Amino acid sequence: MAAAPAGAADLAVPATVPAESPMAAPAAAPAPAPAVDPVPAGTAIAVAAYYKARQDQPIWLRNANNIEAARSLVPILKRGELDGLANAPAHAAAVEAALARLPAATPAAALEIEKTISAAWVLYFQALKAPVPGIAFGDPNLAPRPLTPERVLLQVDHAASALSYVQTAARVNPIYAQLRDAAWSQLQVPGGVVDGRLVANLARARMLPQSGRYVIVDNATQRLFMYQDGQLQDSMKVVVGKRATPTPLVVSTISYATFNPYWNIPTDVVRRTVAPAVVKKGVAHLKASNFEVASDWTDQATTVAPDTVDWKAVAAGTQEIRIRQLPGKKNMMGAMKFNFPNADGIYLHDSPLRDLFTKPQRNFSLGCIRLEDAPRLAQWLLGREPVPPSADPEQHVKLPKSVPVYVTYLTAHAENGQVTFAQDVYGLDAAQSASRLAAAN
């Protein structure tokens, strides 16, 4: 969003409107309806079908709490373009005009008011929950699911308090709410525009959860955060991927901790460094580095005699083998690691290279995430002292409950209305800005 919507400088988020009964409300002149109906035909048809299947029973006009929920949609929709809703000002105007007609509405007119409000809420909620480009879901259970109008409206219909439900859903999550408030403030000054970096970050922050127990890894600031129901519990530094080998954005689940891990050396590292060293120094180099050749990539792999390997072929890239580093003080995984399903084979892990955590910018890895204090994270995840079951390699310890992990990229941070920006190391803000400009043209 490069510029404020029409009239944005004059828009102010009003205080919550007191609940009113439609019969008791004072007469008011109907507000003019918007010239163009912003509701797609498919949404309008689905909303009409929802009401028809329920004998036109109201949701928003059912009681004072629900009417107040409907009124709260107006300021929510006015800022809706920040939430990804196209034509948001038109939706806000449509709902505002519909509510202004409520005092004198006949039953048939009240039903049309219901449908107008419902259509706007459906489109807004679908925009909030839409997939975010560039984010992979290693755990399909955490991926956004298609939201039919019926499903969206049922959630409001069944809420104990429609007002509370709408306000909570629109907040999205604490990080997102603060970023959006900052962006909305930028639109409130004459000629105000939203910093493009804020818009890019809003899209990425939208995927973060509102409640529960979860881990956030922020590649932009190279920090890990532990959250419980939206409250920050702890944080630590991390080392993430270089610009050439960026840590991907992924949503997945940590289900177990692995003590005494192997380091499975990436095949390109084997080709570029390990194999040439063996060609030059002989297989004794492997033992000196605590390396061994494994038969395959499974947990049941057996060792392979290194003198049976064609090391020149491995160095030339015509043969691939698995080399792993045994557990120990020099192991690049440190004392523990935390796997989570993802297509890129990245994970969280301990590290013996402690000096890297003193650097202000910590982009040094090949993509995996190195932890400043792996035992502290393990204790938080396990709920107890992280003690390995034995000295054997690859000891998997199941967590009491799986914990979602959100590897994201937040260059913008807002607190108490103040916004700070981190360096756009991976160039994602610039790429998204270019994409938006291309789409606009």
C-alpha cells in the first residue's frame, strides 16, 4: 500500500459504540449507499444461501452485543487494506450505510442489512487468513485452510460474544496489532503514506498465532522468542543463514529434542572441503576430524570403511556419500538439536562456535539455526532439566506436547507507537515492494 485510501486523513477509529436495540434507536437519516457494490457475486450468493438455509435467522442483529459487534466492523474495515482486503473503504462505507438504515428497517430490509454486514466480514476474515507468499508449511496442520463463507459465519454465529470474537479475530496477534497500529497512524496525517517495509512485515506477521505455546525465529534480527498465549516468555540470539544461503521462512512443529546428535555434513561441503582433504591427507583426516562414512541417510545407517570410497570421484562431484561427525565437544551440532519437518532440511541446534553470538549481525550459517543457549530452550520445551537418556548418539526425547515453530523475517518492530527497522539482509522487503509496484502497474 503506497498511499492512503481516499479520505484516510479524516478517518479516526471511534470508541466502541454503545449497544442499541434496533427498535429503541433514534431515527436517523439513511447514509448514502456506496456507488459501487464491492462484494463479489460468489460471496453474495454464498451469504444469501447461508441465511436461506437457516430460515433467515439473524447473526448481527440478534441482540445488543451482536449489533455492537457489527458497529465495531466499521473502523476495522476502514483500515482493512492494511489487512489485505481490497476495496476496504468501500466495504466500510457499505456497512456504515446499512447500519444507518437499521432504525427504520422492515424485516426484509433488516435481512439485507444482515447480508451486507456478513459479506463484508467474510471478505475481511478471508483476507486475514489468506496464505502468505514465500512461507512454506512443514506441518500441513498449521497451513491455512480454505475458508468458505459458511464456515466464517458459523464462527461468529456460535461465539459466546460476537463483539469479543470480532475484536479478537481482527487483532490477529500482538506483534501484528502493533505493526498495523503504527501503519494506520502513518495514514492519519494529511498526505500520509505507509512505509513499504511496514506493509511487507504485516503480511509476514499475519501468519503468527494469537494464542498457545510457540517459538518464533526472526531471521531479520537473528533472535528466537518463546511465547505463551501472546506473552513473551524468553528470548535468545541465534545465528541464521548467510545471504547466499538464507534460512527459509517456514511454519512447522517441534515434537522432540535430540541429544548427542550427529552432524550430517552437507554433500556440497563434503565435495568442496572434506573429500579434497582426504585426497590430500589420506583417510586419517576423517578420524582426526571425528568424521565417519555412513551407508545411507536413515537412522539405521551403518558405517562404511573409508578406504572403499572413491574420494576423487566424491571431490569431482560424480559420487555422493554421507559423512557424519560423531558427537563430542567439536561437533557442529553441539550437545542437542531440535528437528522440525521442512523441505529444506533445516533445524535448530546447539553450536561450539560461541564467538559468533557476540556479533551484531549473525548471518553465518548454511541455513540451519544455531542457538545461543540450547539447554535453555530445551528446558522450556521439555518443562524439565534437559538431561540426555544416555551417552549414545542421536537420543530422541519426545516433548510433553508438540510446539509450533514460526521461522519468519520481521525487519519492522513497533512498540508504544515507535517503529524501528532492522537491516533487510535477505532483500525480502525490497522484493515485495518491487512486486507490489509491478502489480499496481
